[in-house]
Amino acid sequence: EGYALIIWFTGNVYQSTITRNQQEVLTEVIKNGGRFIMTGQDASFSLRREPFYKEVLGSVMVIDETKERQVSGLGLALNINGPQGASNQSYPDELNTHFKAKKAQIILNWANGKGAGILNSYGTGKTVNLGFGMEGLNGDEEVYKLLKAILEEIQPPLESRIQALIEAYLRNREEYHRLIKQFILPSFERERAESILKNYLDKGIEIPRSLIVLTRTENLR
């Protein structure tokens, strides 16, 4: 509760990657609008029979150890065992969507065309399940590009996120303080955020100083 985005990194762990109690908590968070990303070459193994995996993550683990190492999708071409990565991706998974998750879709593919990443909508939240660990990608730039692409898929548009904050501030300060704690602004959205806030100021709409500080929009201070 209170987290707008959770990234669940499992490294080389393949047992109890998410406990039953954790699954129950995460299910509620996601159902109520949370965003969840799971990444790990063996993350799916211990979860593959769990309702959380099938319905909330919308996933089926097809193969526990695919031989593929090239990933494409979301406008990207990635190498999960590049020389600048962790070089630890021995057991990446082939994934598919589960029939119970009607909104699940494959967003990343292995070179053989099979699923490497699943996007699902559950309640008012969204999840992404990766069949590999991001630490294996060929350097920080590839990790950044993948996270940027995923966040653009699962987060509401920046305009609507800022609008919700400002409306809450004008309507109910307590609600605003709750929402601002959950607000996430990746670095690649900061320039756009400055432009959006400037439009509000040009219209004479009051903007909370904490939002200006959070977005690091120096030109608006």
C-alpha cells in the first residue's frame, strides 16, 4: 500500500521468489492501481502454478531454459548476455499469456518469436513479467532504454498524473499529500513536466511548491 511502482528483482533466486503473503499484498496493491515489474531469469519457476502468476501477471511459463539471448519489442533490440552485462543469464524463460488474463499480451519476444515479456492489466493496475533479468542486458544504457519503454507502457500519461495531483491540491490537501508520496517522475519525463506545469501557471492556476521541487523544474521556482 502506498507504492505506485514496484520493481521485483530476483537475481538468481528460483525458490520462493514471492511468498504467498507477499502475493496477497501485491495483488491488492496492483488491483488498486499499482504498477508492478518482475525481472529475473528464474523468477517464474516457483510461481508458475500460483493464481498470482496466472491471473495477476497474466503469464504462463512455457520453457524454463530457453536457448535464446536476443530480445526485441517496444522498439528495442536487446542482448541479455552482452559483454557489459552481468553475464549470468543461464536460465531465461519462454513465456506466454494465460487464458484467464484476457488483457494480457506479449510485449517482448525472443529471436525465435516466442514470448520474453508479458504485459497485463489487473484491476486498475498493470504488471510486466520479464523472462530474464535486466542485469544481464548489455550495459546501463540498455537497462535504461528498457525501463523507459516499460514505464511508458504501464504508467498513465504524464499530463493526467500531474492533473490529478493539482486537482487534489486544490480540492483536498490531505489527499494531495497522499498522492504526492506515490508520484513517480523518471528523468526522461522531467522536461515534459516543466512544460506542463508552465501551462498551468500561464493559466493562473496555483501549483504546489512541493510538486515544483519534486520535478526539479528550476525555471518555475
